[in-house]
Amino acid sequence: MDAIKRDGQDPTRDAKGAAEDMQAARIVPMRLQKFLARAGTASRRGSENLMTAGRVRVNGVIVTELGSKVDPRIDIVEVDGKAVTLDDAPVTLALNKPAGYVTTMSDPQGRTCVAQLVPVADHPGLYPIGRLDRDTTGLLLFSTDGELGNAVLHPSHHVTKVYRATVEGGAVGSGAVRHLQEGVLLDDGMTAPADVSIKSRNGDLTVLLIAIHEGRKRQVRRMCKAVGHPVVALERISFGPIVLGSLPSGSWRELSASELSALYAAAGKPC
């Protein structure tokens, strides 16, 4: 009671007012990169990159110092001239990645990258969830919610990715399929069991459906090569509950509410 009196507070205030005060205490002051991440602009690391790149202004002034703090109730925060608030919902979308694009938001070598295919001007914090190599096509997810991306990719959640792999050899046998299913020894260790089936055969080529939940670099290509059937073409057709469907190559769409709910559930996060 004495402490409350010293602070000049009314000991009879209602519970709602107390809760509001507690909430204000949690968010004021707030580190700028934490504010940006909580607003869904980018992950914490991505928000730091936006700041150091000079793309963030607070009350009209560019802020690059990572220790800077803001008061979300009164400060005006902008990224690339667009106002950001804690009421902004994260944006998550699906892209049908064409071949020839590297999975990065910028490339010092000047190669074409996936950032050219998604609306980064409207959502500066968009960042790909995982990667597809340059020649692999298909479903690539992006989000401004960095925590979602980290959770979806975490091995503990075993989020399944399904690939359509066209491989050399028109007579892929049951032995090779079983080898892929049970695990393949690669230079970075044994792969986890995979769900593998033969979809079709066409002359000297076979189309396999391969479902994995690991995320090693070029994993499907390395697995197929290890069993004697190098990949000719590779397309990711689903990522967890999200399916590529009929989305045209090079096009993107925002996820529906039901898709978002399912993706957050797969990541073990509340939506």
C-alpha cells in the first residue's frame, strides 16, 4: 500500500486499469528491433538488418543504432516510408518459384533472386521460410513473422515437405525406393526415413513423390543420386499443410485464414 501511495496511484483503481498499466510496463520502452519483429515487419535479425541498412525512421529520423528504443504509444515508426504499428498483422504468402532464381532477398553476385517475385515494397520484412536451390521449382513460403519461420523449420516439429522428383532411369526398382524410404547415408550422415512412391514412368525417366521432414542442403537431389538415379527436375508441391495447387509459376498469393491456422498449428504456435 505504501508503495502505491508513493507512486501516486489510486489503490481503488479497477482490475482493468491495473492490467493496462502492466501491459504498458511490458512494452515501454521497447527496443526498436523487438518492436519491428512484434509488429510482423520482419524477424528480430531481419529487423536489425533493416535498421543497419538505414531503412527505418523514428519520428522522421533514420535510426541505425541497434540499442535504440521506442514508445509504441507515441513514436511514429516507418520502414521504407510506410508506417508500422503493433496492430499490423504478419503477412504470410506462397510463391510458385520458377527455376533460375536463388532463394535470397538480395544477391551480391547480381543473380536473379526470389525477392523480385514477391511484394517486398508493400511488406519490407518478407523473408523466405527455408530455401529451394536455384534449379528447384515449386512452393516457397514467405512471412514477415520470423518466429513462424523458425518454428516451422525447427526439427522438433517434423513439418513434412513433399517433392515431385523426375529422376534418370525408367526402371527405378523397389530396392532403390526402399533405400530412400529407410534412409540414405550422405556425407553429413544418415537421412531420416522418407515416404517415397513411384508416380509415373516415361521412357528413361521416372517421377517419384518424396516426402521428408528434414531440411538439409539439396537433400532430395543428394538422396536420389546416392541410390543411382540423379534428379533431372525437382518441384516442391507442399510444405506442411500448404499445397502448391494450381498457382502459376512465378505467381504468389497470401495464405487463407484456414491455411494460416493450420501452418501455425504445425509449427506449434498460436495463430
